[in-house]
Amino acid sequence: MKIKDGKAHLAALDVDREVFLDGQLIKRVTEHPAFRESCRTTAALYDFQSRDENIDLMTFDTGTGVRANRAWQIPRSYEELVAKRKAMTAWAELHGGFMGRSPDHLACAIGGQIAGLEVFRAHGERYAKAYEDYYRYARDNDIFLTYVIINPQADRSKAWGEQEKEDMTMHIVDEDSEGVTVRGAKMLGTSSIMAEEIFVANLQPLKPGEEDLAISFALPMASKGIKTISRKSYEAHALSQWDYPLSYRFDENDAIIYFDDVKVPWERIFVYRDTNVCRAQFHDTPGHVSQNYQAQVRYCVKMKFLLAIARRITETIGTINMPPVREKLGRMAAEIGAAEGMLYGMEASGRFHGEYYVPNRHLLYAAQVYTQALYPKFINEIRELAGGGLIMLPSSVADLANPELLSMLNSTQASAREGDDAYERMKLFKLAWDAVGSEFAGRHVQYEMFYAGAQFTTAGNSFRTYDWAGADEILKGIIDSYESPHGSSATESARAQSLAS
């Protein structure tokens, strides 16, 4: 059966686009020094899934003559959900969890929404059919999608429909028998450089009167009028892979996507001018749960990677056997264990949405609240364990080529870890700095704190989905199990007299 590999993915990316970086227009991204290695990293994911020994782990039979990544599979049982998690874990381990919008993220998001296709049928059969057809197309071709589901911040005290800049937020400007024309911006466009297509929707709630903003669709990134305004490329500023091993390969990029009178054909439109359905496509389907389940799988891999860095640092500087250091590492390991336990728990206590098996919604949101706060704390703890070692580093790999410098480095960069020399110590600390201290690392702190929304949003999701009725039943059972020694009627009489006085 046909299975997508890295060569096929790079070929799909090798088309003219409009990408802007440092004031310049870039039409081809796969060989540009700001994006080349990230594109190759993404291609390596597809190469991994196409290897004979990984086919069963990573892909499933779509029934159409091709096998696609398991992220596209909509689980019908607990066992299928676990198989999906194992595939996503294997991919995340290839990049240490640092590519938050790898191809499996949108595959999970779209699959989750398709599991709730009744929401789209209620909106209109034409939209349900368009979305179901698109899912099959994207699944069977193993398409890498990015998405833009957030509107530009601008003046947050005002609704998007009240902003002064008319074309700031993407909105509908025209329609005809062929489709709809949209204009304006959406964000954050993470991984848009490495993606083949873009999915557009509204995660943030819209209100009546904002129907011009209420649309959901998918288009190729190379569509006429789609302009990608890239943030700074950390890859372009990485001196070498040795100096910046994460920035050099795993910079998934973020971007503002501007739709400059982009024509969207009707067969690619899934929601149209309905503010309530824009909300429902995420929250009345398993879509929001499915996309954030993938994020929790990736997060657990990332935290294990960071914990391994923390322990290796303490072995290298000789503090591993100090009781306070072991206590800190033990607590960090417990924190990761809690996150991983919540992941397994949301699988084991999942439920059926129609014929499909989905993770436990509340445990997912509880995990988000926990992990958003944990990440910056974890990064700071690694910094504390490393001390000045993260600063006492050679300027670049070029220093190793200077014989005079090399002898001094061998003296000053000693390692307490058996078998390691100065080179191994420097290599580790360069990696650690790129994980916790570089500009790339700073972006990841911000990303993990806000990828699922502001903390009040995730806490609100937890509040909204908690089983308050079940908790109250426990309270009611206890509080109803005893009375005043004088009896309830005497208590009521005394209360009435007190109120009267």
C-alpha cells in the first residue's frame, strides 16, 4: 500500500508561496536557510512512518488503498486510542516534544470534529458533506495541515467586530456561485512553513452581529492571496547544529496569516455565517478534546527529555549524590509522573461519542491546568541545578578547532561523569542552554503557557466539565446523615426566633 514518505512531503512543499521574512519575499521554503532544516525534520517524520519496521506502529489501513498516520484514525475503542498514543509518542520522541504543531496535531483535531459530524449536519448537509469529503482527502493523502483559529489581539477591551482596523480580522467580503472571498488576518500559524494546507476556524467565541467572521474552511498554503508573515527564524540565527541543536532543526515557526482577498470554493467551506456553530465545531464535537489529547502526549515526551537533561547535568557536575539534588530530581520526576498518569487516566476513563471512543474531557482539561503552570517552573529548576555551567561555555564550535583554546577548554570543562571528556560536557551544556535559556527556549516557555489558551480559559474549561453533581452527592450524603441533638424542628424554631429578634 502507498505510504507517504519524506520525499513526497518535500515535493508537496516545493511550490511557490508568499512567505515574508526580514522584509523579503520567499517563494520556495524547502531550501531556504531560515526553514530548510525544519522542513527536513518534518520530512524525517514521514520517513520514519514509512520504514517497514514502523508501518504497523505508525500507520493504519484507510480502506482506500493507502495507509495513513494513525493520528487520522478516529478510535472506536480504548485499544485504538492507545495505539494512536503510541504512534504519536514515537513521533514526538524524534524531536524531543519540541514541535508542538507536528502533523499529528491537526489530524487529531479534524478527526475529532468529524466524530461529531452531526453538528455540521444540523448546520447544513452541504457543509457536513464538504467536511467529510475533505477529511477523507486529507487522511488518504496524509496532508500536513496547520491552523489559524485565533484572531489578532489588537485592543482586547473590544470585540473583534468593533476593532478600528476594518481588515484586521479575517472576514467575509463577498460570495458568488463559486465560493466566498475573505480578507484579513488570523494567527498563530505555527508550522505553517512546513505545512501543505491551512485549516481556518474560530476557537474564540463570536457573538451575534459578527457573522462576517463566522467561517471555517481549508485551503492549500500556496493558494492565491495567502500571505505568511513569519516571526524571526531561530533556525536562521543558529550558528551550527552543535551550538544550537534544537533551534537548528526544530524551529516550527509561527506566523501571521493574511488573507488578501482569498477565494474559498464552496466545497471547502465547513461553517458559514453561524457564530454558534463556530463554537460548536470544537466544543460540541470531540474536536477540542482530540487536539489537546495529542498535545498532552507530546508534552509528556518533552518533559521526560527535559528531566533527562536535568539528571545528566547533575551527573556531569558531580552533584547527583547530594541529598537536596536527589530530592529536587525526585520531585521533578513525580511531577512528570502525575502528568503522565493523567494522560493514562483520560484514556482509561474515556467515553463513547456515538461510535467513537474519546478521552475523558475533564481529566484532559485538568491536565492542561496542571501542565501550563508546571512548564516554566520546571525550566527554572533545571537552571538552578545547572548553576553557572550554562554560562561557562565556549563561544561556538569553532573554538574546538583552535589548538591553543582546545587545551584550555580540556582543563576548564572537566566532567565528573565517567567516560565523558570536555567535549561531551560542552555538547551537553550547549543542548541544555538551547532547551532552557536561548531565544528558542524562551519561545517554548511562552508556547507551553498559552498553547491551549490563557490560564483562566483552561481553568474555566476545568470548571465547566467537572462532575460537580457527583461531588455534591457525597456532600449531601454526609450532611444529611446527622442532625442537631435537639432535632431539626427545634433548630428551625430557634432560628426563627433569632431572625425575629
